[in-house]
Amino acid sequence: MLSRIAASCVFAMLAYAAVQAQESRQPTSPEGPPPPGQEGPPPSTQGPTPAPERPPPRVEDAPPRQQSPQPRAEIRPSDRCGAVAYTADGAFGAAFGIDTCEDAERLAVDECRRESTDKADCSRGVVRRTEAWFYIQFCRSGNTWGAHVSTGRTIAEANQAAAQYAQKSPYGPGNCRLVPNGLFHSGGLHTKM
């Protein structure tokens, strides 16, 4: 079970890294870079071709102006969102550093559904936050187990909330532990513990 949880965390981190790498690529021109030794387009062998005359576009023909989303580079880490979806059977999925909380929740639920035996339960147990640390615990006592998510504005607050949960839970403090890579910030920061 722990290897499935670890694999799930690793998959979520790799998927996030792939998305980041894909978004960081800049589109290039269809012609590609100019050949070495040439700074601009190749010289034309013919004279300039006059452009065909077109009437100016009418206002009613213009497409509606859409509000473009804020470029990713301009979104502050404090505005990015993280989410964890988890189930009573111990399955979970996580997403962090995502531009919107809706997308973070969707990604976390999708990841949880890949691991869970109760797929519908994934969307019932979602925690999403901005400017917060997530601390994901796996607890087990005998044949009873489960996952729990604690959050806090600082690592210390998240650790304290997790310790309080373990103390009060039916599992006991000695039977709850942090899942591999289960401590991360909603804005995309991650720690290795």
C-alpha cells in the first residue's frame, strides 16, 4: 500500500514537472532561426509586391475581445493553489503550484481516482488552499487505516495540526506518519523529509 502511495506522489510530481517544462517553452517562428551568417530574411529577387487593397473591417465584423488569462510568470506563488483529494481507503492525489483552485482540485481528484477502489469518494474528500502548507499522513492500526490532510500557514503550523490529529485519532500518535513527499506548499514549494 505504501509503495502505491509513494508511486502516486512521484507520478504527481513528474506530471507537474512535465507541465512546467511544456509551459516554459516559447513558440518559435515557422521558418526557424536564420541560417548562420544571415541576420534577416533572405533577400528578395523581385521587387516588392503591393498588398491587395481591403476595405477596413466593420465594427460588427470584429471578433469579440476576450480577456486573456494572466501569463503564468506573472502569477505569484501566493496566488497559486494546491489541493489534495483523499479517501477513507487511504488513496489520495495531490496537485500544487496550479494557477486556479478549480484546476488543482480536478488534477488531485483525477490522481486519486487512479489509485482508489472507491472512485466517487475522491471528490468528497478534497482540501484546497492557497498560501498554505499541506501535511499528508497515513495512519494504520491493525486492519484499520486511512489518510488525513492537515494544513497550516507555516510548516510549524502544519506539523502541529498533524501531531494534534494523530494524538486524538483512533490510530494513536505512533501509528501515523508523513507519506513520502507529503509535505508541500500550495504555491509549488516542496520539501524532502
